[in-house]
Amino acid sequence: MSLQPESRTAKVGDGGGKRSIWVRSPLGRHKWHPQAVLEQLRCAREDLKVLIKEKNCNPILVRLAWHDAGTYNQNISGWPFAGGAIGTIRYHPQLSHESNAGLVNAIKLLDPIREKYPAVSNADLLQLAGATAIEMAGGPTLPMKYGRIDAPSEEFCAPDNVLPMANPPDPAAHLRGVFYRMGFTDNDIVALSGAHTLGRARPERSGFGKIHTPYTKDGPGAPGGQSWTKEWLKFDNGYYKEVRDKTDEHLLVLPTDAVLFQDEGFKVYAEKYAEDQDAFFRDYAEAHVKLSNLGCKFDPSQGIRLGDHPSQLSYRRTVKALTASLNRFAAVAARLPQHGQQYTSTFLWVFALIAMLAVVVKLLTWDELPLAKRVG
């Protein structure tokens, strides 16, 4: 089977009644061998590094990944009904939410990469982009896994008003309501808030922030907006220091920022992160990975890590199929008369031996195969 999909991804507009920026082939990504997915994920990451370096788009890619995953509701059971990092933000009904203003620009930035690597799901590309953006900004290395299956249609888009608001009546209660719904703790809330060390608020999108400040007037990237930190393309613990000290009128502090140092449950973590960047990085990495996996269904079920060796993926996939086949034969044998069971048992042993030899041969010859032959 060729690496190229039988029907290419169709790209449509984002305005009016248009339904989606990215519309997948009806076959989705299930036809791709995990090794093809792994290799395309690795290549996509390298292209993302080039994009981020050229466009200084770290903040908007992090926001895009967060806003896709942050729709999860642990009180709703079953995939893809509970929301989460399932790629639904690419659909117009969800992309048009007020909280997602401007994110169409991020999706358009990713569109050429999405077209180039059809084995990578939309949900995976969003989370890969966010993780790469953080790492390139000097943040922690995130132990991500991939293999997410996309939600099949806009029917599964998240409702509006499920993401954090900037100026709610009770900021502490609001943050807890949003994040507890996703299964997070107070520690997680404060750690994830630290992602505001990247980026700016734009009044034309959110209604908050200044048109520009001395730190944003001339760019880089698209100029304007008001940032939380002076170096708003650098991922560090500067957010906590600036929110705590409030000594620079040009920097943004929203009610949901200030409450991190006012609420007793949040304050202990915010003060720790202001003084200890290593602690912030450790806790942020753990919370970010948790966020990126919310509501996801993975194929293969254990996920794909960028450090996986091809033989690991092949072995796990083959053993899973072999086990399923043996279980089916055993179920048939159990229903046969006693003499039939004896013959079937002998057959099963022979079958198992042949299958295991096939696994060994496949593992020994895997790396010698051209990539197009590895797709199953």
C-alpha cells in the first residue's frame, strides 16, 4: 500500500456556513501502520520547528492545543462525547466560539503541515504543535504520546463557554469549576496558568489588554496586544514573579491571574513557582501531558512516543493481533466435543509456533523494508 492516502484531505474555508478547515478522508487514519505515523510525526515536528522559528507563533500554537483539550468533561462518559484533545476545534461551530477568536490563524499556519503528513491525525498535530512550541521557547521537555483518533464530525464539538473566562465574578470558584470538571487539582490549575508566560491578550479578540505596550508595539510576529511578561516568547517562571510583584503597569494582570496569590489554596503553589523555576517546569510538564491526553482514544491503545523504535511498534501490533486470533480459536475449541478439542489443541500449538516464527521474521526484516511496504 502506498504512503499516500486514497482520498486526500479536503481543505475548505472557515467563514459563513463552511464546516471545517480540515476534513479527513472517510477512512480516517486507521489504515496507517503505527510506524508510518511515527515517522510522519517526527518529520512534522521538524517542520513545526521551522515554522515556529520563522513566525514566532509559539503562543498561538499553545493556545490552540489548550483550547482543543480544555473542553473535556469527566462527568460525560464515552469517546468522543466527553470532549478533550480530539481535534474538534478545527470545525467551524467550535472554532467560532468567542473564546477561540483568532485561532483560525493558527489552524491556517498548520494547514500545509497537515496536508504534507496525512498519517498524522488533526488531534495529534494540534498537541504536537503546542508541545513543540513550549520546548522551543525554553520550556520543559514534555513526555507526550501520540496516536490520537480524531472525532469523526462536528457533531461532537464542545459547547460554548466551557473554557476559563478572564473576569468572572468569583475568579477562584470559576477556575476550580472549570478545571475540576476536567479532573485537575489546585496544583494543576496554578501550574497550567503559568503558560501565560507566553503570549499576549488582544482587545479586539478578548476585550482585555491594551492595543500595544513597549514590549509588543514592534513585534516580533504580529505587533500589538498586552503581554503578561516582558519576554513573552520565553517560557519561564516570569509570569508568577510579575503577577506577584505588580510593579510594571505595561504588563497584564487579569482577575484570574491575581487570584493565584490571593486564594489560600492557590497561593502556596504560586509562591513556590515564583521562586523555583525547576519546580514549575516539573509540575507544568506533568499537568500539560495530562491535559493533552484528556478524552483521547489512541491507536495503538498505548499510544506512540517519538522515541519509540520501529520494532517496538511492530511487535506490539503483531502480538496484539496474534493474541486476538488465539483467543478466537480457543473459544471455538471450547465448544467442540472432547475428541474435537484434542485435535484443535494440537492445531493451536502448530498455529502458535508458525505465528511466533512469523513475528520473529518480521522483526528481523522490518528495518530493511522500504517505508511504503511498512503500511498495513
